[in-house]
Amino acid sequence: MPAQVPPVADERDGLIAYLDQQRDAFAAAAFGLTEEQIRLAPTAGTLSIGGLVKHVTTCERGWTERMAAAPDAPTPPDASVEEQAQAWGDDFRVTDADTLDSLLAALAAQGEVTRRVLRAADLDAPVPVPRDAPWFPRDVQAWSVRWVALHLVEELARHAGHADIVRESIDGATMYELVAGREGWPETPWLKPWRAPVPTQA
């Protein structure tokens, strides 16, 4: 994925392309990190790179299920409302079973599902507004698939920005140098691709 979204043919193509770009930003932010580093929360908050990748995968899955089910609501979860409330925030936590590869693979797999749903969806189809959280509007009955896809771009972009800040707080690396290092761009006077630091001799 280049630093810029390539030209798009139409609205559907644009939605898919911008989701792909924002999803790819997490792979760039995680580029070159160790398993220990993806668990670090170096800012005043609790966000880590691994936790952000895990959360946006869950977030994208939920919204994509809503788009796929339109005009109906998706199948309700098996967990009760109380169990869901108790598990709130778990998708930000990196467990011992999680690895950088497994987290990025899950995000990529979800991207495949999202692309498939958006290629087939009626962008005007109504998506019922959920009623299980206080931030969902009470005066709106349904959004369109188009609205949900745009909201998902917003969600991924917001958390990609969080990932940029967390990564820079870990080792000072910023987005363009990480993308350049990951994609093998040539070094220029104004941009040096990120490379893993050479271990110092004891």
C-alpha cells in the first residue's frame, strides 16, 4: 500500500481503498517492533500498538457485520448485556497468546471480509442504529451502508493516529520513515527510511 490512496473509479472503490489505506497504517506503525514493544503503553494513557491493532479488528468486524446484515440487524451476541459490559475494553488488551504476526493477520483477514461485503452491498441499504450504548442517537432509526463505511474510515483513521503517537513515543519513529522502511523507498536528503537500530557492543 503506497503512502497515498491510488486513483479510484467510483464511490465504492473509494470507500474500499481508503479503508485499506487506514488499515495498512497499523502495519506501518508496528513495523520493526518487538513482541515486548507492542505491549508498551508509553503515553499517559493505556494504549499500546498491539492493543490498538486488536481493537480496530474488533471494531471493523462489528461494523462490517452490520453492513452485511442490512437492512436487518446482525445476530445478537451470545453474551448478556452484563457480560458485555464486564468485557468492555478487553479488545485493547494484548494477551500472552497474542503476537504481532497474529494480530496483524487477524486485521488483514478482517479486511478481506470488509472488502467482500462492500463490493456486494447496496450502499443505500438501511442499517438499524444499535441501542446498546449511550453514544448511539435515539432520534435516528437507521443509517445507510454508505454512512457506516464512512464511519469505519473515521474509526480506523482516529486509531491510526493514536498508533502514530504511541509508536513515536516508543522509539521516535514517524509514519513516513516507517512506510519508507517497510516498502524499501530509497533514502533522500529529506527522508531516511526507518531501519532497526544496530545493537551496541557490550
